[in-house]
Amino acid sequence: MESKIATAQAEIIKFIEITAREYQLPPFVVVGILSGLTSDWRAKELVQVVESYNGVIQQLNEQLQKGDEKEDVHN
């Protein structure tokens, strides 16, 4: 996994450098673009975390319901 991350990072950096040169963007503009992109990706990350959390809670609730149903059968 570490090599995939390192490779992805290198490719992103290369793409940013090529794009900045091609469009003649100074570093402060690139930083602003990256800041906006980072904000967008953080929002996506938050959605994913919330969805994962909700999935875990749903599974726990289902397990608890199954446990309650078993108790009802035995009583």
C-alpha cells in the first residue's frame, strides 16, 4: 500500500508541475487551487466516514434485533 501511495503522490506532483508550467500559474495560485481541491476531498472523506459509521450502527442494530428475537422465542 505504501508504494501505491508514493506512486500516486509522485504522479499528482508531476501533473501539478506540468499543469502549472503549461498555464503559467505562479505557486500562490497553485496553492489556492490545491486548497480548494483539498477542501472538496475532505468533504468527500467526511461523507464516506459518516456512511461507514451508519453502516456499522445498522449492523449492530440488526444484531441486537436478532438477539431480542431469539430471547422472545426462548421465553
